[in-house]
Amino acid sequence: MFENKIKVLIVDDSAVVRQIFTKELNRDPMIHVVGSAPNPYIARDKIVELKPDVLTLDIEMPRMDGLTFLRKLMKHFPLPVIVVSSLTKRGGTVALEALDSGAVDVMCKPGAAYSVGEMSIQLIEKIKMAAVIDIRKKAMFLTGKSIQAISSLSKTTNQIVAIGASTGGTQAVESILSTLPPDSPPIVITQHMPKEFTVSFAQRLNEKSRITIKEAEDGDSVTPGQALIAPGDRHMLLRRSGARYYVNIKDGPLVNRFKPSVDILFRSVAQAAGNNAIGVILTGMGNDGAKGLLEMKNAGARTIAQDESTSIVFGMPKVAIELGGAEFILPLPEIPKAILDLVEET
């Protein structure tokens, strides 16, 4: 009966959360919750016994915190892990550390962010995605060679760079931004992340980069040497007033099941910047951004898709390539230089 189902182990110190997750996940015909554990020590034994395909993991737990357990797990018994964290500033920072430590994705517990039903839909999708991830590729990415920093541009332009990413994108975006020179062209980014995680994400990137990086606010100017990241629960659009580019942050329905949506950003860039833009679509599940990248290309923008060999999830780039939206298909380490080479050509 359960032979072909995705086996899930839930690790959370709250009995209520474990019960809710078990009930909601078992509603899906492709998923079977094989067990749950209130702490990492019990989880360790159940992993050996039950051999789950995917683990959901809380951060704050007794006896051993989830982050420490995750690091041990990736070292001795690697398997796909989805971190489910509370919406707090500390939770956002620690969740990002979890991604660095090997988690394939992070999401928020139900509450202020969204309802149990909304959480269940997203978690089920993430579990199905995680089940097909080659966790060895994730480990190789985390321990791989860093990309060499680029010193400067020989000239500057008004080019706008738009980047879209989802699962695996936090590390991919970081590897690109951390190498760019201080005089880089303006950058706008939509990364699928929960609310408030984007604040921590932007702060961490700002500390590791030579450009200024911040979570976007409505009306922010888009200027050279700066990257703006869409807030986790709002769409971000590029606007133009005369020679000035700025962003519009707005609420609205989910697009391709996401808010913020990469398609929303890319389409606005196509309209506002046209051939004065470069679009980059990175690792992620689903198809968000694929049609938008094609619209950018049709408007005269140069476009890049991350290749399969370096994508944690070759979903969004694959669909963009199939639609004909990608002018270049490149491994992640080559993308920063390609962006700047395209800027130099203008």
C-alpha cells in the first residue's frame, strides 16, 4: 500500500505540530508519514529504522537544536531536509544557516504567515520536490570551489539585472552577488522565501558582498552598486520615471503559487527596461519566471539560465530553456562574468 509513496519523518518538539503535519501530509496520495520524533535523539534512531525519503525539521528543540542535528545528519546520514521554522527574526537567521548547512528548503509554521491549509499545500509541494533531489549535488555545491571575485567594470551603463530563483537559490544568489564589483549595474531579485526571511537574507548578503544589498521598500530607487530583494510576502515590479528606475512593492494573489513571483518581476522589467536589461533565472522548482524571461528576451533583453549540472532543482531554468527564453545556458560559476560581459557589450 505504501511501497511507492514518499516516506516522511517529522521532527518537532510540539505534539500538536506533529499531529497536524501527519494528518495534513497523509491526505496526499503520494506521501506517507512513517513516523515522528520530538527531538533529534529519537529522530536519529527512527531515521535508521524507518529510512525516510524526506525529513521535516524544527529548529528550536530540547536536548539538541535542529541546526546542530542537521549538520551531524549531513555528515553521517545525508538525506533531503526541509526546515519548518517559526516566523521570528532569529528564526529567519537560523533558517538561512540551515540552508548553508544542507537543508534543501525552509518554510514557516502556520500562524501569522498563513493558515494550516496554505502551509500544507506548500509543504506537500516541497516534499515532492525534495524527494527527487540528489542530496550529493547539494553537498558538492556547499563544499565546492568559490567563484573568483571580479574587481571592476571598465565602463558603467544603465543596464538593469533581474534575477529570479527558488529552491537552492539562496546559495546561488549569494555566489553571484559576492563576486560582483562595487560598480556593478543595478540588480533586482525575486527569491522565493517566506516573509521576514528575506530581511535576514538581505542582511547576510550585504555583509558578504561589495555591493549594497537590502530588502526592497516601495519606491526604492534602483541604482548602480546596489541589489534590491523582493520582500517575502509581496510582489516586486520595476518601474521607470524618466531616467530613474524604481521598484513598486505590492500585495496581490499568488502567481504560479508564489508571492513574490519571478514572472511578475521579469514582466515588469521587460516593460520598463526592454533591451536595457539582463535576465537571469536560477535553480528552483516549478515554472515561475520562465514566461517572464521569454518576455524579457522578446523585448530585447539578454537572458541567462543556470544549467542542469549546477542547479539543485532544474525546474525553473529547464522550463525557461524549453520555452526559448534563455539566450545562454551556463553553469553557476560562469554567470557573474557573463553578466558583466553583457554589460560591457552595451
